[in-house]
Amino acid sequence: MYSLLLAVIYLIFISLGLPDSLLGSGWPKMQIAFSVPSSYAGYVSMVISFMTIISALLSPRVIRKVHTKWIVICSIFLTILGLIGFSFAGSYAVLFVFAVPYGLGAGAIDAAVNHYVANHFSSSVMNFLHCFYGVGAVISPNIMAIALRHAGWNEGYRWTAYLQIAILMVVIVSLPLWDKHEQESKLQTVDSVGIRETIHVRGVIPTLIAFFAYCAGEATCFLWTSSYFKGTKTGLSDATIASFGSLIFGGLMFGRLISGFCSNRLGDRMLIRIGIAVELVGIVLVMLPLSAYQVAAVGFVIIGTGMGPVYPAIQHMAPEKFGREYSAAVIGLQMASAYMGSTFMPMVFGNLQHYIGIGVMPMYLLIFAILNIGLLEYSYRYCKSTNGFDII
């Protein structure tokens, strides 16, 4: 029963990744279809992320009252509604309507499932599960690439929605598997502390800003990688450019796969340090002034590989470092902070590249990578005396 439930959670993490990379990979063609500037992708992404912030902030209260399985089912249904709505969008304005369920579904499921995994599974399992997020995020740009070759960008969203429906059916069938865990889950959430109290815990605020910085860089890659190749490299087909949206996700998947094998031995903090060091190497490769696209493509894969362990490691540390009673609220706040980065910073970059050029993207990523590691190191040293952190 335990193994079957874990398999279902793997599928849930795939479903988490499926919607995230579609806008970036499809936007070069969607922009033409809607006759809008390239930077307008940032506004749609901002609405999706803003709705995710709302659901993430509400998640601690929802987690206390509703079992994770029902949150998962409702959230996947909302993302399906958003995907199908995007697929039928006849104008740019329609995207904003369906960005609401698109974003609401993402935030609640992300916070609830990450809280569940952080409290029930090891760091190794957490990394493997987030690796499967990468699987979903790699699949959908390739679905979009196939759709662009044989149909249109609309079909890319529609086919992804069909895959989400299949995952939803599996989750519904698996409902009895969650029952044996329900009592334990309720016991762990009954005494959970709310957001108002959690925000005053030492080390929480710098961690939230670091999470903001991490997701600012990650979401910028999600949305603008395909456009980066279109704007800086020549001789590439539309389908090839769209498929490059999966580079960062392939790196994320690979980084988390490796981390799954060594996280229990190295520890979360060491994984974060190594990961950001690897990310910096990838950024340097993308910066190289070469006309060939291959080096930049490898660079984005390396960036994703370095980013891979950072997100799951920060979240997995929440129960241990801040206490189980604070973990639901900390993870909810982390998700909200993360999606604030996802909401505003890709849009900021969209306007920046409109005036300066999209070639500035690696420098933009470098700023957030340095900010991320600097704030995390400060946070964990700052609150050691209060929360008993171990400094490696």
C-alpha cells in the first residue's frame, strides 16, 4: 500500500510540472497568433503566478481542514480547466480569464503535497519526487513541439489537458490508499501554527526572500529560454526553438535524480551549495559570445541541473529547522514568496529585454543566483542560536 501511494504521488508531481513550461515553449507562435509584443507573455505569467500566491497563502488553513487527497483532486481539475481554456482562446484577453484556474490549481497542490512529503518522507524521496516534476515539465514542451509541427499551439494545450485528465483519474481511483494515512495527517496538522505567528520566527523572512530569488531565476528560464534562442541564434526552426523550452526542465530532472541518490549522505544545505555552484557554471557557458547554439543549450541544461536540488532541499528542511508545528505555514509562505518571484520577475525581464535585448538574460540569472545563496547562508547562520541549526 505504501509503495502504491508513493507511485501515485510520483504521478501527482508529474502533473505539477506539465502546465509550467507550456507558455514559454508555445509563446513564440502564440505571440504571432495574437499579434502582441513578445513581452506580453510576462503579463499572462504574472496573473497565473498571482493566483498561485493566493492559493499558497490560503493553503495552511486549507491543509488543517481538508485532507491532501481532496486538495490534489480539486487542484488538478482546476489546472485542466485552465489548459482547456487556453486551447480554445481566440484572443489574448481570453488567456487572462483562464489564467485564474490555471494558477489557483497550482498553488494549493504544490503547498499541500510538499508539506505532506516533507513530513512523511526522507530528503532522498523528496528529491526523487521533484525529479518527476521535471519529467512533467520536460514532457509538455515536447508535446507543444509536436503540436506545432502537425497541428497548432492550441493542440499543445489540449493534448496536455488530456494527459492531466488521465492522471486525475488515477488519483481518484487511488483514494482508498490515502485513508490509512488520514488520521496521522490530521494529528500532524491539528496543532499547526498560522502564518501570522510563523512570520516572526527567526530566519523565516531571509529564507522567503531567498526563495523569491530562486524562483525569479527559475521562472525566467521557464518563460524566456525559447525566446532567448530565437533572439540570439539563427537558422533554427520554430519547432526546434519550442523544444528548447525543455532544456531547463531536463536539467532540473537530472539534478534532482542525482540528488535523490546522495541527499541523505550530503544533507540539504550541502546540496544547495553544490547546486548553485553548478548553476553558476551553466550561466557562464550561456554568457559566452558564440554564434553556435549548442554551447548555450548545454549551458541551460547545466543551469537546470544546478537548480535541481535547491527547491526540494529548502522545503524539506522546513519541519526540521522551524519545527513541525510551523512547517505547513512555512511551506505555504515559501510557496507564496516563490510565486511572487515567478509573478513579477519574468515580467520585469520581459520589459528589460524589450529595451536592452534578450542577450542580457544570463546576467539577469547571475544576479538572482548570487542573491539566493547569499540569503540562504545568512538565514541559516542568523537563526542558529534560536532554532538549533547545524552549520556545515
